[in-house]
Amino acid sequence: MNINECMEYINSYSKSGGRITDLSRAEELMKRIGNPEKRLKFVHIAGTNGKGSVVEYISDALILSGYKTGQFTSPYILRYNDRIRINGTEIDDDSLAELAETVKENAGDRPYSQFEITMAIAFLWYERENCDIVVLETGIGGLLDCTNVIPPPLLSVITSISLDHTALLGDTVEKIAVHKAGIIKGGSAVVVSEDNPASVVEIMRKTAEERGALYIENEPCRPYHEGGMYAPFFYRGIKLTPAMPGLHQKYNAQTAITACLYLREKGFEVSDNSIIRSVETAQVCARVQYIEGEPPVIVDGGHNPAGVRMLSLMLMYLSTRSSKIYTVMGMIDSKDFADCVKLIAPHSDKLFAVDDFAPNAVPAETMNEVAGFYTETAESTLAEAVAEAKRLALENDGLVVICGSLYLASKYLNMEK
């Protein structure tokens, strides 16, 4: 199997696969390929927002401490391979094709999802390459997410929880929290991001108690009052400034530090310097990604109101510094696009709505029906919108924002390569 045949095989599966009510399908797939997950150690991460950042912080600290670290994230940003990495390097095409053939030979004809097939390939690679630890991000939810086939991890991590995928997970944060809490297992431990509502924290505490898992308290962090686009904070008297912008990064970094300190208790020699360097250097594509240039560009794939609100706070800060902001925004129709547009449009000097980045994109005209109440609007192709936004930003000493969907962010970043 070559790489083209490999991608044809993977794409022969739908994104969701057949309907599931338990993990038996994913468990059968793991059994068919030899249960590689049983010979790996995991940090398992679930949440609505912040998962990718926390994966990166924890992974970088482990890598800098000398551990061979698998990283599993979703969705991919630049190309399929980048969701499966070891020590920051994505799986090579030859290995991907070889392991996909192994999966194909053993998978049978059940209606697996692309995500399940991807997970199977990843676990085989991590085992073959003798990873010391794998930092594993869930797809959707937790309880019925196929990544939950793993045995009790060294640690479960719950990041910020808010409304998203409500048709699958429930229409309140408490219902969604129950799904996310599904990754908490007996004999393991859990750390929960401090920016969660009290009701969510209580669900996590109760679940940990019921399942015999250790609930780990975050050590308090004191914010530094002058952060600008970033969110510096004091941890044990040390001032840390995350490399990733946004007020929410304090909570992501704090959660990751707590996780790393617990891993130290479990025998991983994660040094203080590695943790500090991780917080101050780790970056993730398309998560409030600031790209220096003429003009500067911010790329963000936040696609639910809670995630978009974090971007809006940054834009609010920038607008108070007299920065002109030209936004290119597009969303897919399964998301709460109206509330997201309402958060971004008031901070945009002009908003270009685009819909040519995905087949299920919200029509540009529909988005502008909302945005038009707050700012000047336009509709065009992504390429034309970016070109015009950059022209205006250059003329007015401003910046460009690309936001609304990870699919849009991915298409833009690939377009600029």
C-alpha cells in the first residue's frame, strides 16, 4: 500500500462510522490488531476547549525531559499525518501506509469511523517506536469516545467544558461534563481545569470518588496584571508567560503544570526547567496563533461560543490600542454561528464572510445578516477576502484575523504555505 492507497482506504470510512452505544466496536478493532494500547502508558485529555494546548504543554515538558512522547490530536490542521506525532514529528508516509495496511488486513468489515482507524494506526506506531508515554486527546466527549478503550491511564485531564456537540453530548454543561468524566478510571487520577463552573467540578469530584480515582487539586496561580495579548501568571513565585496568546492560556498552563508534577510522582523525572520552557515556548497551530508579518495575522479555529469568546477578548484588547481589525470569518452549519458572529463582529472594522472552505459552511450571506448589525461586511471567496483584508490592514496599520472554524484555519494555513 502506498500513501495514496492508504488515504483512499482511510477515506473509505465515514467520519462518524455506524451509530454506537458502547465501546465494543473500538474494543474489537483493538483486539484484532493485537491490543497495542495495553502496552502503552497514557495521559488522557478530554474537554471542550483547551485540549490541544494542554497536550502541547505536557508533551513538550516530557520531551524536554528526555522521554519519547507520542502525541495524538484531532482534527489535523495542515495534513492528515500531523494528528499522529512522536516528539513533535508527525508520522512519515511510509509508516502511515504500512500500518494502515496492517489495520486493513485485520479490521474486517464493521462500519468503523475514520477516527477509530486513525487511532488504531497511531497506537501501532507508538508501540512499534517504543514510546515512553502517549499524550492522548479525545475526539468528541469521553465516555463513548473510542480513545476510552485504553486501560486506566497514568492521569486523566479535563480541560474547560462548555456547550458544543450538543446533539450528541447534551444541551447543558452538566450533561456534557458527564460524558467528559467518562475518561476517569479507577486506580488512576484526574486533574480538572480551574476555569470550569462549580457544577462541572462537582461532577468530576464525585465521579473520581465513585470510581476510586485520585482527584488532584490545582495549585493556585496569581495572574500578572499587565499581560497584553498574553496571560502571564505567578506559579510558586515564578512569573511564567505562555507563548500562546489569550487569557485562557493561564488555565491551560496551570492544568498542564499540575499534570506534570503528578507524573513526577509516578516516576517521570520531569524537571522544573522543562516545565517552565514548555509553558513559555509551546505553540499550537490555529489556536489564537499570532503570525508576525506585514500585516500580522491571527489564526484561530475556535468554533463554539466559549472558544470564540476568548478570541473576542483579545480583539477587544487590541481595539483599545487603536488597532484596526479586518476579519475573515467562516463557520460550519453544525455550530452556533450566530452567537459566534455576535462576539467577533463588534471588534472588527470590517468582516468578510466566506463559505467556500467546506461543503457544510454557513452561507456567507446568512452570516452577514448577523454581522451587519455591528460592522461593515462583505462576501467573497477565501482568497479574495484574505487579499482585501491584508490590503486594508497594511493601509491602516492594522491586522488580519482568520477565524470561525478549524477547517477554515486549515485551508488558510495551507494556502499560505
